[in-house]
Amino acid sequence: MADTELGVNVAGPNPAGIAEQITAAKAAKYDDAAIVQHLLTMPEYQDKVNAALNAKYTPSDIISFLAPPPASPGTQLLPGGAVVMDRAQSKYLKAPPAAAQVLQDVGGAAIAGAGFSAAAPQILKGAGALATGSGLAPLRPIGAALTFLGQGAQAAGLAARTATGFASGAASEIGGKAVEEQGGGAVAAEVARFAAGAVGPDVARLTSNFTVRVLSSIIPGSHTERAASIIAKDIAKKLQETTGRALTVSEQQNIDNMVALYRGAPQSEWEKIANIIGTELDRGATAIRRAGESEAAFVQRKAKSGAADLTKRATTSLAETNATAARLHNEASRALNAAEDAARVEIEAARQSGIPLARTVNYTETLKQEINAKAKATIAGVGDTTQELTAIGNRLRTAATKREEDLRNAASIAYTKTQTEVLAQVAKLEKANIRVDSMPAYKALVADLRSQLLPGKHSPEVAAAYQKILTQITSAEPKPLSALAQMQQELSGAATSAPAPVSFQAIDDARRMLGEAFRGQPAEGYAAIGETAMKKYYPMLSKVQKDFAGEKQAQLLDDYATSRPGLEVFISKAGKKVTGIDPKTKEQFLTDAASIPSTFFSTPTQFNNLVKMVGGRDLAVKAARDYAANQLSVKQTSKEIETWMMTSANRDFLNSVPEVRDAVLQHKNALAVSERASGIFDARINKLREQAGGFTSAAEKRATAIRAGGSTQSNELTQQAEQMTRGGLATAEKLKAEADKLLSQAKVNVTDITTKSADAADLVFSQHSAMKNVRELIEKGDMARWGAVAPIIERSPNAKIAVYEAVRQVTADTASSKGSLQKFNETIRPALERFGMLTTEQADELAAGLAKIAANRIPEPQKLTQMQRLLLQGVAGYAASGSTRLLLPSPPNN
């Protein structure tokens, strides 16, 4: 034989007497290992024995092949070591010939089953080919299975195949005989032999239902259930399962070596591998905690700022309310005093009955005029009535102009310095023939603009706007060619000048025009493209400049942007009304100074614009007071003042400037009080002129009425003041309550943020060692935890590489334990593959390694899987049964 169980040609040209030499060595008490070591020194056997040892064959396997044991007398030695009884050996059987044949078949099949199982896998492969090509119908469907079995049986081991085959051979012949006895026919009996061999000792305890399912695919007709019943009953009665044994020292050492090979890096490297991952996880956890701390600090600062603002508003509101209430109390006191004065007049007039009437009338008139003069004088509390509108406007214009100039000067200093550096850098690049149109960002911009010019994509007006931008950034004045180049062009009939590269300034001009369009003042031809396109192309133009000129251009644009907020109000329509210069004269302002007060003292927005332009509220309020005094100086009565206050523009203006509103209201109330007093005085004067005599009692009565009227007015004003005070207190308390609520909620939010960030950080990396963190992460396969950890590991190539090594280390620790492969596939692997920590190839490699270790963990007789045992037992059993009938002479009439 050229190929044998050992998988190599160890026989070859067998020198005469090798078997006898081995037999003599064994008789001299040399063990198999010593004999194999001696064979390794023999040139004709050295390579073959080494190959067999590398294929994991034991010294006993090699010696058994080279010097098989002799067959007993009366037996026949089959290829591979199978032994079959000859007919003479059955003479001791006392049963009738038919029964003797049955027992001989069963016995011979059992021995042959052991022999066929021990035979080389190549014999089983050959049996598969023979079965496939044979004329025996029951064998053809299993030919492919026999061939597959030949490939798989080689890994099972000699001892396992021999023990399993012995039991299967017996079971196979029992099943065949049982079907023959039941009248099943030759075909059914042959197939039953194969099926019975397949359900040998490994499945003897299975129910007949399973046996029926096995047999129903190959035994025809009504014989299935009857054959299954007989087979199951006989197998259960005659066969017993064998128990396994503990691993030998060499088997255990083999597993340890496999685990070490699977582990890859030495176990001593485990801490280093874990620290690579742990360092990144610790950094990630620290970053999460710091982010939580920053967010909590931001929430706390925001809450404190909001609470401070609410508290300030409460204080301001309460102060304003108290001031208004104080003014109402003063007016109540003045009303009461005025009534008292009028009452005294009545009484005084009565007492002066003897004084000429003219003197009394003069006195009363003088008193009335004094009261009216005092009331009118309260306009001084509003503002300066001598200030004309032009003077007020010029004062505001002067302040605004100076502030605008200061802002522009401040912005210009930084901008000019950076601009000089940018221009120098641009000049240097252009001198080196490095042009802006060579930048990828420029080419991308041009390509984008050209894509907008495709026919039908935009309306003609919009397309023209895009064309205008494209033309501006791509067109340039042609530059003259050199004399030689010009001569060559003339000879070829081409142009004598070449287009100059696009300048950096052209890009800057286009960006500025888009910027003006973006601010609502589009240059000619730019308005049609709309705000969205402006927002798109302005940054693209900026990027071209930044990519070309570098960091200084970015700084220049930033300086320009930061200078805009303070100057925006001057660029607006409102700002131009104050500081705008007539573009035609270049010297005169656009508007008359006298129109400035009425424009900005009309709405809260306009007043706020004025405050921004003059640089402070105090100056704006002073001008507002003077403007209000100017307007009220021509108002003679409280009714006229009230009408002025109630107009839409004045009402909005006064509400935006409480100081002016309160002063105007105080002036109006003073006039109202004096008007009521004047009315009383006028009535009294008329009465004095009519009366000529004693009216003391009537004067007292009228004085009482006057006092009562003054008291009523005073009480009303006092009630208004008290109501104002209560409302102010309620508003202030509400604002303070909102501030307290804001701080309380912030405290809750800070606690929640801190807790969540701590939990998130602990999920990534707890306070344990790196090895413990990494081990728990891998062994538990927590999807949520891997979801948090994977992005952190992805940022570090070293950490991601270390994950594969760490998985090998962790799974290697339990690789020789039961269930290690199942745990890897069901718990560890899914998360690693889902989040990209292991490729499918890496995971398959680890699973294969664990499977190999698990297979070697089982002692030899137990290595076969259930399906492998079924196939091996069926083939060996059927082959043994069939070979027995072929090799042994058949009894008479059989």
C-alpha cells in the first residue's frame, strides 16, 4: 500500500524483516516510543516517521502499522487490520443451520465493524465511490455521505473509530436480520442494516419516532415502522453506551500548547495590552467627566446671570414704582394745601369785609397768578425750554459723529496692519507666479458657478447675476507676451497677448460686493441671486482668499467682522439720518439737524438706536428731556399736555424713556391742580364783586366745601400711590421668585448633569484596574457599554489593534473550559463585530481556534460530533455486515 492510515507512505519499499525487527524489539521490552526514536535514525524511515508524527499520529499508531498483530488461526486479516471468522470457527454453535448463520453474521459483522472503523479513511472514501457506482440501489444515495465520512473520520482518531465501529457492526446486522425475519425483502433488509448501524450505541436511547424518521427516507412501504420497532428494541437491549475517560497528561499538554498558540502574545503581555486600551478609555472617561463639569458650570453660570438680571429688574422696577408713588403723595399734599389756601381766602375775604372790594379782588387775583406761575415753572423738571430742535439735533449729531469716528479709527488700526501683511504675502506669491486661480477652492468655486449657468436652471435675471460673479472672478486684462513668444504667435496667426491670471484683488472685490448684498445693499446686478446664494458664495470666496493668503487673511476677515457690530447702527437707515453725508456734495449731511429729535424720540427702537450712536443713555435722555420741554412749552393747559402725551408716537417715546414720562406727568398734574385752583379763585372773585356785605357764615361753608374737595382729590391721589406701591412690590416679589426658581432648577440640572456624566464615564472606564475594566468589557459583551466605548477606541489605532490581542488573552483564559466557544459566539462576538472592533475574519479565526481547543478537550472516544458518529457508525456497520456475508460461505438454501 502506498497510502495508509498514517497519511504518508511509511511502508514504501519495506526492507525485509522490519516487522520481525519490531517484534523482536517489543519482546526485548522496548516500548513504542523508543522504537520510533530508533526509526528516526534510519534514513529510509526518517522522513516518513517525521511526517507521521507531525500529522499527530502516536508512536503506537506507527508501530501498529509497521508490525500489525498476527491473526488467530481460523481467521482472515482484512486491509487495515480487520479480522473475520472463517466458517470453521462457527462449528461450536449448537443452533440449527439457519440460526447459526444469523449468529455468525452478527458476530462476524461486529468484528468486521471494528476492522472497517480502524481502517484508513481512504478505504471509506473508496467505499463511497464503490457505493455510488454500484448496482445496489440502497447504497447509491449514501455514496456521497461515505466519501464525506472518509474525509471526516481521519480527524476522529483510531481508538474512537474502532470502539464505535464494533457496536455499529453488531447493530447493523441485527437490524438487517430483523427486517428479513419480518418478510421485508432483500432491499429493505440491506437498507435497514445501514440505518441500524447509524443508530448504534450513541442513539440507543432515542425513541422509535426518531428511528422511524431515520428509516423512512430509505426503507420503502409498510416495513418502516416494523423495522424501526425491532431495531430500537434490539439495540436498546443488546448495546450499552460507553463512558469517557479523563484526559491523559500528553492530551492535557497538547491542549495547553494549543491555548498558548491561540493566545498569541505571552500571558505576561496581558497587562501591557490592557493598559493600551485602558489608557484610551481612561482618557475618554476623563473627557466625559470634564464635559459634564463644563456643562454643569455653564448651566450654573447661566442661571446665576439670569437670576442676577431678574433681581436687578425687580430692584429697578420697585425703585421706579416707589418714585412714582412718592410723586403722587406729593401731588396729594399739594392738592390739600391748595384747598386749604382757597378756604383761607374765603375766610379772609369775609374778615376783610370792611376792606374795599378792589383790594380783596386784587389779592385773590395775585394769589391765583402765583399758583399758576408755580405750576408752569414745573416744566423746568422736564427739560430746558430754551433749547431749539436744531440745537438739540446738532448736539446729538456731534456726539454720534465723534463716536462713529472713534469706532472706525479703532477698527482701522488693527485692520490696516493685518491688511498690509496680507497684501505683502499676496504680492510675494504672485511674484513667484503662484496665482489665486491655481487654488483647488478657486476651481471648485468656478465649477459651481458654471453649473448654475446651465440652460433652463435659473431665470435670465438670476443667471445674469451668477454670470456677473463668474466674470468678475475669472476675467483679467491680457498681459503682453515676450518678444519671442509674440513672434511665434504672429507666425501662427494667434493673438499676441495672453490672458493675465486672475488677481487676488478681483476675488476680494467680489467678496465685498456679496457682503454688501448680504447686508441688504446689493451692488448692481447682485440682487437677483437671493440671500441663500449670497450665504453660499460669500464663504466660498473667503475660503479661496484664506487658502491662498494663509492665516493672515483669515485674521483680516475676523478683524473686519468684529469691527462691524459697533458700526452697524451707523450703516443703517437710522444711522445715516444722523451722520450720513450727502454723496453729491461730500460735505453736507443728508438731513437737517432739526429733524433728528422728532425722528429718534418717537419709538423705543429709534431711541435705542440713538443711545447706541451717541454712546450712552444719559446724553440721549438729556436730549429727550429738552425735546419734550420744547414741545410742551407751547402747551398752556393740562388737557393740551395730555393730548400730546396720548398721541401714538409720543406715547411710545415716553414709555421707552420713563424719566421723561414721569417728569411730563408731574408737570401736567401741577397744571391740573393750578387750573382747579384758578377756577375756584375766578369764581370767588366774581362773587366778591357781586357781594357787598357780611357773608362770614357763607364763606365758612364754602371754605368747608373747598377743603372737602381738596381732601377728596388728595385721597384719590393717595390711593393711586398706595396701589402703585402694592403693584410694584408684587412685581418685584414675582421677579425675585423667578430668580430663586431659576437657581433651584439650575441646582437640580447641575446634579443631573454631574450624575449622568459620572455614570457615562464609569460605563467607559470604572475606578478598577485597566485589566479588570477590559476583561469585564469583553466578557460581558454589553451592547450599551460597547456603544460608548467603541468611538473612543476608534480614535486610537493602537487601542483598536490591542482589542484583538485583548480578546485573545481573555478568551484564552477559559478556552479549555466547557462552553467557551458558545460564550464567545453568543456573548463576546456580537458586540465586537457590530461596533467594528473585530472584523468577521478575525472573529471567525478566534472561533475556529476555540473550536479546535474544545475538540481536543474531549478524550479520543468522545471526540466525534453526533452527526459524525451517526455517519461513521452507519458506514462501518453496514460495511462490516456486508463484508461478512461476502467473505463467509453462505449456508445451504440461503
